Amino acid sequence: MKNVTDAFLSLGHWPFAGSFGFNTDILATNPINLSVVIGVLIFFGKGVLSDLLDNRKQRILNTIRNSEELREGAIEQLEKARARLRKVESDADQYRVNEYAAIERDKLNLINSIYTTLEQQEKNNKETLRFEQQRAINQVQQWVLQQAFQGALGTLSSCLNNELHLRTISVNIDILGAMQELKN
């Protein structure tokens, strides 16, 4: 057998047909050997490779399926959250409208109450003024009557004597009796 280095040096040299060995020269390797090795690898490796690819395909499909389920769940939760948000916004708008209406109603009630109170106060003031005027008028009338009465008594006392006084009383009694008869 020849030295291995000799086989590398001479590309045109082939070993004898009866010998068996490895040819490490890639350029000198027989294409038939390569096709046999590749065929054996494909034949025996096809099942293993097919199983690996099927397993990988199943894992990918499961992952996609799980992702789709998660996506659908997320979309459902998003729709629920949006519905809750719309409801909360609607409730907030309704509350705002109700509160504005209540504020306006309270404001009108307060204005009406103040107006009524002012009218009542004005009425009370006018009534108090009338009362005070009437009281002042009554006081003045009493004073004038008292002064007139005192003046009349003074005049009558100085002018009337006993006889004139009795005659005046008698005439007044007769007038009152005549009035009494007319009423009956």
C-alpha cells in the first residue's frame, strides 16, 4: 500500500481494485459514492426528519391556535371594556345633565324664594308704615280731641250756668228718645 501523502500528490493514481480504503481527497471522491451516501441518509433520515418537521409543524399550529384563542379573548375583553367605558361615559353624561338641571332648579327655587321673601318684606314694611301712620294719626286725633274737649269744657264752664246746663241735657235726652222711637 502506498503512502497517503502519495495519494494526495498524484490525483491520477487510483488504488487497486482489490483493496479497500478511505479516499480523503474530496476532489477525487467518486460521485457515485456521494450519491449512495446521500441516498442512504435520505432513506433512513427521511422518517426522523419527517417526524421532526411534523412535530415542529404541530407545535407551530398549536402556538398559532393558542395565539388565536388569546387574541379572541383579548378582543372580547377589549369589547367588554369598551362597553363598560361607554356605559360609564353615558352615566357620567346623565349625571352631569341631572346635576346641571338640579343646580338650575335650585337656582330658580332660590331666586323665587328670595323674590317671595322680598315681596313679603316689602308688604310687611308697607303694613308697618301704615300702622305707624295710623297710630300717629290716632295720637294726633286724640290730642286734638283732648285739646278741643278741654277747650269746650273751659268754654262751657265759663258760659253755662246751671239752668242752661240742665236745659241742654234735657234737649239731648229728648233727641235720643226720639231717635230710639224711630228705630223701633
